[in-house]
Amino acid sequence: QQPVQSPQAVILREGEDAVINCSSSKALYSVHWYRQKHGEAPIFLMILLKGGEQKGHDKISASFNEKKQQSSLYLTASQLSYSGTYFCGPEPAGNNRKLIWGLGTSLAVNP
Amino acid sequence: NAGVTQTPKFQVLKTGQSMTLQCAQDMNHEYMSWYRQDPGMGLRLIHYSVGAGITDQGEVPNGYNVSRSTTEDFPLRLLSAAPSQTSVYFCASSYSMQRGVRDTQYFGPGTRLTVL
């Protein structure tokens, strides 16, 4: 039931791009994306809603394909501050009270 | 606004002891939840509440109790601590009960709990 995130880890040089994928076996209403730095609380990045709405955050954007029950997070021209673990939290259709989180993707951006 | 606050930040318990982790928010959020985070396991939902007086179980509720007597506070009680409950615990809140989690979740700073 847990969504699958890929890749599990990625290492970038500053300025490079990355894509993080999130795939669920359940029909979804929305997908949440959060970033967590080591020893800190997760921080909200964006929510993508059914209907194809995309929302961006600086050079971070995402897409949501509800038919395929997949979401992708795009990090463009990565900055050192992008380092951290990225979690997707799909919201199952018909149950808006729980998110089932992925295991996370560790992203390291090096100078 | 202080946002979401959690106390204590660190706690060491002995097996069998009980304790309460405190969580409070000052944003008038209806939805509040408790997660535990273990290495390699991501965030797992323990209990959640969609408003004062209403609570429900998440994925891993065993060994934990919650209550929600006010909109602001959502304490998590460990009934009889076990080493398997060693974890980092996060409280989170979100704006609207009607929308459930369809809104930004604000996380507290976390409580690091060790059970010996």
C-alpha cells in the first residue's frame, strides 16, 4: 500500500537537474510533496490535485497523472539548499483524512 | 504565531514507563496528527483528529492513546513504553477539517524518544 519512490538516492552537482518519481497502487485524489533536512521537521513543498493542477515552488515543479497514479517532482538547476530527503504523500481517493507516505528519496547536491 | 510546538524535545524512558508527548498549535487548525519516523521507514501515521472530540487510528496505533479536548492541543500517550517505540515523533496540523489533509501540513520540531 505504501507508494514507491524512485530513485532511493541521488547525488547531483550544483546546477544539475533531477526527477523524483512517486507511484501508488491506489486511486488518488492528490499528492503532497515535502522535503526534510537531517534532524529537522518535514517542510511543505506543494500539493497536486486531481484534474492535473500543477504547482511550482521556485525551480521545483511537479506533475500528477491521476490515471497512472503517479507523480513526479522536478528539480531544475539544483542548489545546495535542495539537499535533503524528499517524501511524497499520496492522498487516497475517497479518504481525505490520511496520507500514506513513501520511504523518501535522499538528494545530495554538491558544489 | 508559534506554529506547532512539541515538548519535550528529547526523552529517555525505561521499558514499562508511561508518558505523554505534548503537541499544541496556535493556528486554529482543525486537523492534527501524530507520526513516528524510524530510519528507512518514512513517516507512519499513529493517530489523527479532525476536530475537538474526534480522533481516529492511523497505520500504527497500538501502544498509543490520544485525546483532543481542545482545538489547540493533541497529546500522545505511551501507555507502557517498549524499546520498539524508540523513534522520532512528529506532530502536524492542517487548516480545514472539511478538507482533511488537502492542505499544507505544518510539522512540529519533533520529539526524540529512546526506550531502554
